[in-house]
Amino acid sequence: MKPIHLAVLAMICAMVLLASTDNTMAAADDGDASPIYGVRIPAGYRQWQLIAPAEEAAPLNEIRAVLGNTIAVNAYRDGALPFPDGTVLAKLAWKHVPSPDFASASIPGAATTVQFMVKDSKKYAATGGWGFGRFVNGKAADEAQHRTCFACHQARAKAHDYVFTRYAH
């Protein structure tokens, strides 16, 4: 193969790789979109970086991990507020279970929800620039549950661009 053909082939492969890793909002499947916001489960979100762990006491009694796409991680590291468009945060939650092997430790039990916040200041202008998605077993939660998302964030986290989670350095 001629060197020019190899260079073009290498460039195309690099572009395909970049597109597949940078397109964080491509749907993981054709599953449900969240009511009201239309948010879908992003492909590859389980490989995103950890923003912070969290624990929710009673009544939910959950262990949580908040992950972020590259835009989110960079915004946290730079202290950027408001978060830029394209920021996506994922909150994974499991039941908090005592470890059977070490009494003072805990382990994740059954998965409870996966939730997403998607920043698009034009599309979600009425909700502070954020769209919300809450999923149980891969299916979008009902509309009533989604109606509470922004109200809760607005009441408690408005000063931090409606985001509760702080970066764990």
C-alpha cells in the first residue's frame, strides 16, 4: 500500500475512534427516553471517571457513585461554573449492604437506579439548562418521578449550577 493511502487510512481510523469515544450522548440502546426531558442512557457511561462517591441514609439507604463525561471532569477540575453545555453526570446507586467478610465495611447490594443530568442551556432553558433521566432496570422512571428532579435541584443546589455533587480531589 502506498504511504499516502496508509496515512489516509490511519486518519480515518483515528477519526472513527475519536467519534466513538467522544460522542457520550449516543444511546446505549434503543431503550426508553426519560419523560419530559427525553434523556437516554449514554453509551459507555460506566467507563467515565469518578467525580465523587456518596452515601444516602434512610430511607433510601444507598451507596452511590457519581461519574462524569470528559466535559464534566474538565469543568470540575477547572472549577467552571456554570457547567458548560455537553456536561453529563451519571449517578449510579445500589442498596447499602454490610460486608459479610468485614464487619465495619459495606458493599453494594442490588442496583436501585441510574440517573443522568445533561447540560444543554438551550434545550433545557426552563430547567436551569439541565435535562434529567432516571432509570430503573434500564427503563425510564415515570413522569411523576421526573417532575421532582428540577424542583429539588433548584431548591437545594441553585448556587452550584443546580448540581449537588462536589469533586472528590
